[in-house]
Amino acid sequence: MMAAMPSLRTFPEGFLWGSATSSHQVEGGNQGNDWWAWEAAPGHIHDGTRSGDACDWWRGRAEEDLSLAAEYGQNAHRLGLEWSRLEPEPGRFDEAAFDRYRAILAHAHKLGLRSLVTLYHFSLPTWAAAQGWTAPSLAPAFARFAEACAQRLSPLVDLWATINEPLVLAFMAYFGRQWPPGLGSTLAFARAVRQLLRGHVAARAAVHRVQPDAQVGIVLNLPAFDAANPRDPRDRAVCKLQETVFNEAFLRALDGRYDFLGLNYYGRYQVAFDLSLVGRMFGRHVQTPTVSTPNTDWGQISPEGLTRQLLRVQRLGRPIYVTENGVYDNHDRVRPGYLRDHVRAVHDAIRAGADVRGYFHWSLVDNFEWAEGWAAHFGLFAVDRATQTRTPKDSARIYAEICRANAIACP
């Protein structure tokens, strides 16, 4: 008896296939931002490393990596702009730095890569770092920065994202102490969330003033949440509370003030009631197995959760891009299957009516993974930090097949 041939699920024409990077994680030498200073303090970076030269993008390897992306079938890239390079002092813009970004974006355009550009991806100029996003003055400053970027770079940008994962930043840096400025305060968290919302709205308006037809969105991390015991009303209640705070509240506050929604997704959490965890809204994450280090939990692998979240935001009536999806996997053993399964999950959402227009894998290359340092690898390409040599992983080859076919095989 012959085995059944796998079927191909084709994606819509013009679908964007890309990968993602952020400025501080790949550029190197970002000495003017809050993360550079944060890294210098013992204990802040779990593996004791520094970003250093990172992946050497600023000195020329950006073009090489983007060429690799195009060679491996990708037709888009999501990258970040480093605010501290472009506005090293309040109101003073560095035109040479803008020239460097213009060269990177022009190279992407020449390769046929469409660009999704993120204005703010976790790193602030040192002149804004003391109060960070708790300061009411930061939102208008961010709008000034956004307008300057649009004035200089808009011909080379296909999609703009204002802020990456505002709730993650607020939890890690303002409610918690894991990221700069490490305020560890509920009040600081509330103030930061408010100013991040104001910053997005002001930056979107600023880009539209320069480029009225620009597509300006925001990127949110939307993990799936499930009650550990669906029959336990306490588990259901804390699950609903965490889901509301992390996934719903900011979306509601945005009130449709975005042209597209970027959705970052890594996994799902099972939430159990725990009266001792006041700071976590009385909910403990108990999913087993899960993808984690001793310090960071990205959740349990759950492609179905991605489909669920895409359909959840479809009701908002805006185009959707999966702006990050990936897995911590230092040996590339899990990533190939993870990638295939999550691309299928995106297709499931499209078949069910979700207006998903692109998928960006996190990340293009192994990079400096914030407080985890260099210990957590997410890239399609390995990076030798001593030589800056790139080595494609099996997952890079598998993703290339998907990108070139604009389709995913289903067993």
C-alpha cells in the first residue's frame, strides 16, 4: 500500500516571509543607550557577557546578513532603529547615523526585501534613561524622533512599527527589576504603560504627518493562557486575570489606533492559583514541558495557541503580521519542527478567516538576548563571536524551502 503524498498549503500571493532583528541585539557598540550601561553592572546579565560588537551590523555585516536572508528565500526583513544613535542628544540628530540606516535599507530594497522598521525595541538613549517611560516628556520626544525618521527614511520603509512589546517592557523594567531602569514598582508600571500608549499614538500621528498613507502599527507579545485545571474556578479566575492584563487591556486602550497589528508569539502558559504570588496576580505558570532558562520562561510549545491568538485579534479588523515567532534552542533540534508546525498554524488561521499578511521568524542570527546574554540562541544562522562567521542551521534550510514555495507541506 503506497503512503499518501503530503499536501501543500499555499499562502496568499504577496505574503511576506522574513526574519527579525533589533538594533541593540545585532549592531554592536551602542554605547549611548541604557542597555550598554545596564550590562556593565555585575549580575544584570545572567551569563556575565556584554553585547560588545554584537553581530557587527553597524560596521558592515548588516548587508551580509540581509544578503543571506535573500539567498535563503526571504522577501522581507524586520529591523529596528537605534534611537540613541540617531538622536544622541535631545533634539540633535546625527545625519551620518541616518545615512548608515539608509544604506542598510537601500541594500534590503535592492535585494527585494520589504522592510518592516521598528522605531523602539527596548533601548533608550541615556539622556532619557533615568525615568524612562515613566516620564511624561518621553512620549512627545518619541514623536519627534518618529517624525525625523519618517522624514529621512520613509521612501525605503514599507511598514512602520512604533513600539515593540510595551507590556513586556513595562513588566520587566518598571514592575520588575530585570531590565533597565529596574524600578520594581507597581506605580512605575502603571505610569510606564500610560506613557507607552501615549508614545505609540503620538509617534503614529507623527509618521502620518510626513507620510499620510504610511502603514503604522504596533507589536504586541500575545502568549496563549489556559487554566491549569479548567474545573477549578480559582485557576480559571487567575488565568482570566493574567490574560486580561497581559493580552486584553492594552489592546482595548489602543482603541483601534493602529494600521496593522504585529503579533509576537512564543508559547502558552498554564496558570494555577497561588495565593503567595501577589506580584503575579496570584497565578503560577505550571506548564510542563516548557521552554525556559532558570530566569526566563517562554512558555510551552503550542502551535494551536498561535492559531487561537491570530483568530482572537482578527476580530479587531486590521491586517496582522506575525512579527516574531521562534524558540530558544541552542542545538537546532527543536526549531525545525517548531518552525514547520507554527507556519502550519498561521495557515490554519488564514483558512479560518484571519487577515495575516506576513511571518517573521525570530531571529535571523543568534544575537545578544537581553538579560540572558549570549547564552540563548534563537537564530536561523549561528554566529561565531570571535570570527563573526555565519553558519546556516538546518532550520535555515527548511525555512528557505517554505519561503521559496510560498507554501508548507502537510503530512
